[in-house]
Amino acid sequence: MNVRPWRNFYGRRKGKGLRPTQQRHLAEILPRLRLPGVALDENPDRKTIDPVALAHGARAVWLEIGFGGGEHLHAMAKAHPDVRFLGCEPFVNGVAMLLGKIATDDPGNVRIHPGDVRDLVEVLATGTLGRVYLLYPDPWPKARHHKRRFASSGTLAELARVMAPGAELRLATDIPDYAEHAVAAAAEAGCFEPVVTGAPAWHAAWPGWPGTRYETKALREGRVPHYLVWRRR
Ligand SMILES: C[S@@+](CC[C@H](N)C(=O)[O-])C[C@H]1O[C@@H](n2cnc3c(N)ncnc32)[C@H](O)[C@@H]1O
């Protein structure tokens, strides 16, 4: 994993040991699906990557940030074969879980950046993403850690740059305070128009929603999902 020395990252990059099959998937499948030109050593001059040009005729390019075990990404890629999906996940065990799904059932339209999405956004061409999913971002519940939350006005503004006008940003969270925090951050970013950002509408799952692993756990523990949507102006 190629780490930017100037960027704080508070999540996990590695968990428990990988099984031999997972190690094989990382060695054999990931190089084929990895987005080229994001790693610093591959692209030291930070040349722009146009994901639409790389997607060879897909009708749109959608990004999922922090795909965890890849349940949503894999299901959506299968449900939308005409869309190219970019998935970012710095946690190598999560990447290995997605690769396990692809090894048995490859939808053929997934590309992966196994790292921090901010490194990808930095090099993506302006206005190229048709939709962005941010599903159950790390909650950082303590007030002194709120500045670590992904949904900050600065990060959302950077994301907005690479989104096409009219593209949707979809965010799911089980933390009511995170939902409020994201609404304020998106308003401050100044480039998003709210589509669904208040109760009761934000408790309705999006059509075709396959769920995520984190959501299953949250539901089991009695927490309530919020599904927020903004449109890029
Ligand atoms: C709470 S988990 C949710 C995982 C998955 N979306 C789900 O719902 O099951 C948050 C995920 O975001 C990832 N993450 C955190 N910071 C990230 C970043 N800067 N870029 C990409 N992914 C990130 C974490 O590694 C973790 O897998």
C-alpha cells in the first residue's frame, strides 16, 4: 500500500492473517483489477486519470468509498453490468473478501484502488463520476475525533470536483449524529443540493439496496439506518 506522508489516515490497513486462498487472490486477481496510476511511485507527476476513457463504453462510472467486504459493490456491479464500478478500500482483509467474491463470480466491471480514496480523487479527471457511495463511513463517535470523519466539508468539496453535474452522492449511516454532521458538511461544501436529508424520508432504503455487512451488524444491535442523497450542482 502506497501511503501519502502528508495525509492522516486513522483506519486499519491490516487485520487478522490472510488465508492462503486470499493471499493468492491478492497476488493473482488484484493486479488485473487494480486501477493503474494512483500509486505515487506509478504516477509521481500526478497525471490525471480519466476513468470514463478507461471504462471502454460503460454508460457511467460509479465509485464506492470504503467498500468493506465488498457485499454492496459486488451486488451492484452484477445488477448494473453497463456501469463501471471503482471501489476503494485501504483495509487489505476487506479487499481480499471482495476478491473472493469476484473469484467465484466476476461481474467484469469492477476496478479497485486498494488504498485511501483521497489518493484516487487527487488524480481523477474533473466531472467524471456519475455516482458516489459512502456507506457506513467510520463513525468516530467521540466529539474530539469528529474531525477524522470522512464527511467533512473539505473532503466533500474535493469529491464534488470529480463528480459530473447531476451526479448523486449517496451516504448511509446508522449514527444519527453522523447524519446531521454530513448534512452540515455538505451544505458547507457548497456544491451539493440535498435530495434526501431528513426524517422520515432518510429511513427509506434506496431501490434495489442489497445492504452491507456493517449494516447487518448495526440492525442486529438495534441501530437504525439513514440513507442520505445529494445531487452535485
Ligand atoms: C465502518 S466500515 C464500513 C464498510 C462497508 N462500507 C460496510 O458498510 O460494510 C468503513 C470502511 O471505510 C474504510 N475507509 C476508511 N477511511 C477510508 C478512506 N480514506 N478511503 C477509503 N476507505 C476508507 C474503512 O477501511 C472501512 O472498511
